[in-house]
Amino acid sequence: MTTDDSGTTGTAPEGFGEIDILWISEGMSCDGDTVSMTASEQPAIEDLVLGLVPGLPKVNLHNKVLSPSLGGEDFLAPFRAAARGELAPFVLVIEGSVPNQNVIEGDGYWTSFGNDPETGQPLTLNWWIDQLAPKAWAVVAAGTCAAYGGIHAMAGNPTGCMGLADYLGWDFRSQGALPVVNVPGCPIQPENFMETLTWVLQHAAGSAPPPPLDHMLRPQWLFGRTVHEGCDRAAYYEQGDFALDYNSPKCQVKVGCWGPVVNCNVPKRGWMSGVGGCPNVGGICIGCTMPGFPDAFMPFMDEPSGGAFSSMLVKPYGALVRRLRGITNMAVNREPRWHHNGPSLTTGYDPTWRPSGARTHGTGRTGTRRTRRRELT
């Protein structure tokens, strides 16, 4: 029996030797998560498809952006087979937010992924999720749009967009007894997604427990800490030293950075090959991995609410610490005085001192120490 912090409880599978990944990016999206995912190196998507990662089942990937198929019915064939219950096991990956089709029922379609063979009418993302999610061994939301709605779900939108867990229900469980696995990011950090997908596949192979998720169904080991905790500018915040423009290497809280309260590992991990990440290259964190994005973080370039108060509190302490550290820095930036080319040693070590001679001037250990001090002076 296995249990994770998200409440997932289930019996570990015996393991599958082969599995399909059905990736649908027909939600409200830009395909940016697929494009970002291709930059992953540890592991690369090619490694999964070519079977180069030990312990994983054989992977058959079906993604319109990466498919060698010319599209049409050839590409849709595995999706249609899965909807009929003729393809198993499979992992369903959704990219893009899920619109509320009910608000326009009968008056059009927010999304389309293939047509109904009988009526010729478009099949919506909602229809595919209804058909595939209950049959999927695991369901993964790729990117913030699929996880929490993202840009398309902001206040005032006409589509009624939402995240996948909002649509399926936060108590949803797949055939593998997993909740929706959310990997937020706008777009996803490449290794974050591939690492999570690899864990899901290892679980499907029977060689790993379920991935541990937090209360928002994010991988704990990736989103358990804040941007600030991994940021190379964080020490400036501690010292009350803040940037007032975007050319400064100092903490950017006062010019709009939300890093202290955003769950994300990008400053620590970088973006591609360990390089990049918003604050690392002079950008501010706008909270794109968070459920409240974008509304809770707008306007993006303004000082965050609470930023003025927290920076005011830390300034006196930071100024004192910065001054004390400066003094210590000056002290340890000097060479020891015994580094010289003179005729005698001045380190305090006297090569003529002997314990036997010290004992003739005193008794016991105390006398020895006193005599040694006299001889050294």
C-alpha cells in the first residue's frame, strides 16, 4: 500500500511493459509547453521515446507538434481507440485551460480536436476529457493553463476557463489511483515536466511509489520552496539592499518581484542546461506557477502588496548587518603579519622551546604553560 501527502492511496501496480502518452494541446493554449518540454536534457523526450531511460516501459508518444504523422485520421486513431476503450494503458496529458462549453452550448465551440464521424461536427476538448480521463492510467496537466486556468481564466474572460482539476474535480482519481498531476509554469520548466512524467512512468512500471504532491497537486520536490529561497539575489533582501531599476543585480522586490511568496524552483534549476531563470537574468517573478496567476499578481511591474512593509522592516536590520559584515570582510581580507621574508619566525612558534626546560621553572601543567608564555615573549 502506498500513500502520498495529496491523499493518494493505492496498491502499487505490477508494472506495464508498454504505455501510450496521449497529449492533447487543444485547450486554450499556445503549444508553448510542448515547445518548452523539447528543451529538456535530464531526461530528454527523445530518451523516453527511444527507451534509453532504464526501468521505464516502452513509450508511444502522440503529440501533434512532435508527431511524424501528417495529421488527420492517422494521428487521431489512438485517441479514438482509447475513447472506445480499446487502448490501455495510457497517460493523458492536457495542455491548455479547459473552457466552460456549457455557457455556449448549441451556439458554437470554444475548442476542437477532430470531428465526430457521424455528424461532422467538431469534438471539443471537453468531450475528449470526458471520454479519456476516466480510462487513463494517469492524468497530467502540462503548464499553468491546464493546471489552474492561467491567462485564459483571468477575471473578465468570456470562456469560463478553468484548470483540469477544476473540471474533473479535485477528488478525481485515475485508473492508477492518482489525482491530476499538476506541473505548472508559463511555460513549464523543461526538466520539471520531464522529471515528473518520468516518475509517473516509473510508477506505471511498478518501480516507484506515486509521486508526492502538495495540496495544489504539484510535485512537492519541485514546488516545495519559494523562488526567494533559491534566488542568488536573496542575500541582498536580507541586507535590506534593493534594486530600484532592472539593471541592478540586487533584490528586485521593490520593482515588482513576487519571489518571496511564489512556489517555484526556476532560480535554483535554471531554464535550459542550468542557465537562465527569471531573476537570474534580470527578470522579476510574476507568479506564473501559482493558482492565482495572473490576477493575484497584477499589475506585474508594481511593487507587490506587502513588499513595502517587509522591505521597511528589514532595512534597519539589514543596514546594521551589512555594516558589520563589511567590517569583518575588511579584517579577513588581510594577510597574517607573519607572512614575510625576515630573518626570524614571528608566528608565535619558538623552535628552541622544550617541555623539559619549561618544567625547571614551575610545577605541573600550570607552571609549564606560564614558562612557555614567558619564553615566547
